[in-house]
Amino acid sequence: MKTTTPLLKLHDFGQSVWLDFIQRGMLDSGKLQGMINNDGLRGVTSNPAIFEKAIDGSTDYDDDIQRLAQEGKSAAEIYQTLTVADVQRAADLFAPIYRQTERCDGFVSLEVSPYLARNTEGTITEARRLWQAVDRPNVMIKVPGTREGLPAIQQLISEGINVNVTLLFSLSRYHEVFAAYMAGLGARAVVAEPLNTVASVASFFLSRIDVLVDPMLEDLMHGDGRNPTATLAQRLHGQTAIASAKKAYQIYQKIIAGDHFCRLENLGARPQRLLWASTSTKNPAYNDVKYVEALIGQNTVNTLPMETLYAYRDHGRPASRLEKDLDKATAVLDGLAELGINLDEVTNQLEQEGIQKFMKPFDKLMNTLEQKRQGALAHAAT
């Protein structure tokens, strides 16, 4: 009999757990299948940083890199071949869940190049190419939720391509992302294409928000209890990300209850679920499952890095908390404005930094693949 763990109990509250990591060794060893069986894992997400760690940090891929190099493949072609193969294998493992949940879960995400974050047409072209290359109905193509990404999201959804909208920090941008999703569904409805075969999640990044805002609050926290600014800053410290996420869920609920989405739902559309990303706790002073505990709620996804998944499995305390303390969440955001912290400026900075954070490991991986490619060719020539 399967032992019930805090991780498994998250399903009782309507939340799906996806793993924010993939590596070929997990596929070869059966570890990923074991996590599906024993931890109730319902999906996997990836990004350039994850693949850099997987490929550069292991020998799992060396034989394939050598073979592909000797076939005349470029570093970029090798990268796509390796990542697509991993995503295909993972998608096949999750295919039973995809069927059992009637296309609600069981997804594996693959991201477009971070260099396309400001390029609408380039994003559309690469997303189509990756979708065709993977050729699995339970893949999601990750598209950054930048302003340039919005029309790409709409177009891809209209074509029936599943989209994981990534790098979301702003509530106003989340509004726009859901609108793009509904516009894409509406375009499918106009040409009588099915709506129940397309899925999307909106990935709201959490810990990075606190990483940026907390130092601003700390600058204001000096002084004694008679200083109202210091007192307010102390009260808000470490609260911004969770408050933003709770407000995002309120937006989600309002949209799916509205007439526009209800019309689409009557045609078979599914809600674009909120996904909590960047859930590892960066500040060691905080609880290591801080960004899991507070945001457990119906019809949401939490994508966990391995260490956070292990931590929650060990000492999580699952309970439905996403709709608790909503007045407090409002007060936190209002308090930031009172202190002169402009969340629009914060989220704009986070978006730009987020793009850069994926470019760096992507560049590092491309350099590694090029070195290994040249080494394989040199070895073959001797």
C-alpha cells in the first residue's frame, strides 16, 4: 500500500505537483517513473538552466553528443536533438496521467530560446518547430510572458499548441496573458476547431519577487518601534510574493466566472491554470517550503525543484490556504505603495533579469556543446 505523504496529500486540495527538473539519468534509471508512482508527480518543467545543469553536469549525454557531432550536427542542432529526446521520453511516461486526467495533467514543458523573449515572430516559428519535433499531445511549449510574447501566445493557442507562459511577475501582465489565451481559443472557435484539446498554464514566479523587494524593505526597517515606516517595512518583509500570488488567484477566479470565459467553456475550453514557479526558498531565514504551504488551492499547479519536493515530502503541512488572509494580501500590496515601492518597476526589472538568467546558462551550454563537438571531431580524425 502506498504511504500517504504530505506531497501526495496536495492532490486532496486540488493542486498538481510538477517537477522542475529533468535529466536523462532519471529516465534511464526509472527514477522519474518511481516519482510518478510514489510521489504523485503529474508533470515536468524544464528551462535552459535545467538543461545546462543536466547536460554539462553529467556524462549522460556524452555518447549522443559524440555521435551527433560525427554526423555533422551543429551545437544548436545537438541541443535540440538531446532536449527533444528527453522531453519525448518524459512525455511518454506521463501519457497515462494525461489520459486519466482527461488532458488536464501529464504535461512536459520545453522552452523556446531565451533570445526570442522580445521577438514575436521568432517565438511563433520556434514554438511551432519544437511542437512538431516533439510530436506529443502532452507537451507544453514555454513562452515568456513578455509584451512581445502576448501575440505569440494568442497565435499558438489558436493553432492548438499547448503553452506554458513563463516569467510572469506582474498582476497586470497576468491579466493580459489570460486575455491572449482566451483570444486564441476564440480564434479556434471561429473556425470550428476543438477547444478541449488545447491546454495552458500561467507560471507566476515567486521567490525572485521577495529576493528583489526584501532588500528595499530592509533599507527602511532601521529604527525603533516608534518609527511607523520601519514598523510597516518589518511587517511586509517576506510577504510580497505570496500576496501577489493570492491576488493573481483572485484574478483567475474572476476571469473564469466571467461571461467571456464561460462562453468558451461551453464550447469545451479549459481554464488556464496558475502555476507557482520559482518555489525554492532563496532566503535561508525562511521556511524551506514557504512557497508551497501558503499557496495550496483548487485547480493550481506547483512546480518544485528536487530539493523542495524532498522537503515537502518530509515535513509539509498541507491545507487549503490560497484563499486565506486575502485582506492581508491586499494590505501588503497597499503597504508597499505607501512605502514608495513601485511594484510595476519591480516586476519590469524582474522580467528583464529573468530573461538574462536564462541566457547565461543557455550560452554556457552552447559553448560546452561546441567544445564537446569539436573534441569528438578531433577524436574521430585521429
